[in-house]
Amino acid sequence: MKKLLYTIPVLLFAILQSCTNTSAPKPDAEATPATDTLLKQAQSIFQALPVKAENPNNLLTEEKILLGKALYHDSRLSKTGKNSCSSCHNLNTYGVDRLSTSPGDAGKNGERNSPTVLNAALHAFQFWDGRAKDVEEQAGGPILNPVEMNVSSKDFLVNRLKGIKEYNELFAKAFPNEKTPLTYDNIQNAIGAFERTLLTPSPFDEYLNGKADALTAKQKEGLNLFMATGCQTCHFGVAVGGNMFQKFGVFDHYWNYTKSAKHDEGKFEVSKDSSDQFMFKTSSLRNIAETYPYFHDGSVAELKDAVKIMAKVQLNKDLNDSQIDAITEFLKSLTGTVPAGATDVPAWVEQVKN
């Protein structure tokens, strides 16, 4: 609640700023202000990553995280063993597969781009349409999705895992106070616990924590432009996004710029509420330089093109090449470090064979 009360005034200020200025930033707004001024402005809009992404309803323990990592990488969580969580959310490539849409267990592709799992535990909700409240709930969705991992039922997966000695032992250690520890809920809790460790501290976090030289002069110029342009209207807070819905295409249809084949209507496809038409969860910009292609359908390959499109379609601003270059350089400062050991998989875990 404290975080919400803190971000509301920042958000309202940003919305008023972006709605009252629809031209490109003025030349005097492009000059990077004094270091202290820029840092204080940034600290009022963004927050550095925490050490942990805690969930009071799913306490993190070493045993639970270890179990979650095994499950995350295990292809036996899909019907025929062709997919694991890491298939679409490869931690070696910043939690994505770098495809526009991802092939599922039966070979059919989904209709939306697979977003990164890194730092996702800090988001306000999960999936492009926000239909899951947290990473624990999200973890259970793809397993039962007929296009994705294609498991027929919760009981099917639970019974499969009960036939694996190592899982019986790990579930008992991870949930020691439960008579029947190997349940579908606990599969979700374990995967969620592991994902809550996938935080990626970056140079921008060092900067927010007071290290003025953590960003280059060009990145500071880009940060100033990012804020002056109005990008922080939707991309604010600890995840630099991921905490609100926004219409994609405020000033024009997004597909006129992305050349998307399908005109995805976003949250409306779940809610059927006309006010949700073309509303999508705003992307977190952490690691954005490494999580291409962009947007809900993976329709844009280059980050500079995505920056240009967002400025035009969302803010009605035409950025020049120099401005786009500077903002892109700032976004590169959000590239962090994947936790050591996150990709280490026990020998007994079955992985997808390429």
C-alpha cells in the first residue's frame, strides 16, 4: 500500500506532463541537467532492485528454491517432453527465446510474445492481459495450456512427478509440514519461489543507489530524455514498467507502425469489457536491450525502432535519430546480471534436447 501511495502522485504528474506536451522535447530539455538534479529526479520516479522479491504467502527457503529450479528446467512438465519453462524463458538469453511467438509441446505457436521471467516477480500482475496476480499463479497456466505445455490435468502432472524419486524427496524437504507435499499448488509455489530469485541488478541500480558515474554521459542524456519525453508515464517504479495497463495505440493504431498481422485487442479478449480494448500490461524495460523482438506480438526486431514507435503512437512525439540513440543507450544501462547458478540443472532433470 505504501508503494502504491508513493507511485500515484508520480504517475499523475507524468500523465499530466505527457498529455499537455505532444511535441518532441524542446532543445533546452535535451541538455542533461546537473548530476545531483538528474539523480534526484530519477530517484523520485524509479527504485533500485531489492535483494529479494518476497511473497508473504510463499516464503522463500533454500529447499523450495532448489525444487523450483529443477521444475523450471524439467521438460517432463510438458505432455510429450518437448517443452519446459526454460524453453520459452531461456535464462541464457535473458529469460526469453527471442522468437516473435513460441512453439508449444504440440508444435503450434502461441499468439503472443513470451516476455522475460527476469524480475517478473516485481510486476503488479502477469501475462500481457494481466490475468494472473503473481508468478505463482502464472507458473500453473502454461502447463495446462493446450498450445503451450499441453498437460491434460493437474492430477496427470502430479502423478507423473510422484513416480520420480528425486521429486518426492525434494517436495518433502521444501514443504516439510505438509502431509501431502507434492501437489499442483506446491508445484506452482516452488517455481514461483525460484522465479523470485531471478533479479538482475544493473548499472542503473548502482546509479539510483547514488553512484553518479555508473551511467555514461550518453546514458544520462538518454535518461533525461526518457523522462522529458514522457516515457516514465508508463515505465516507472522498481521494474521500470510492469505495474499498470495502458492502451497500445493512444494516438494511432499500433499496427500502422508495427505492421502486425493480427490486431490483438489485449485485455478485452479476456474481459470483453469495451474499456479494455487494446489494453496491455506495460512492459518492464529491465534487460530490454536483450529481450527482443518487441511488443506483445514480437513484431519489431530493433530496440531503436521500438523507441521511435512508442514515442509516436503513445505520446505523439517524433524523436530524431540523436534522441532515439540517447534513449536507447540509457535503456542499455538496464541490462543486468542473471543470478549465478540459475541455469545449473541437476543431471537427473530431463531437459529439452535440441
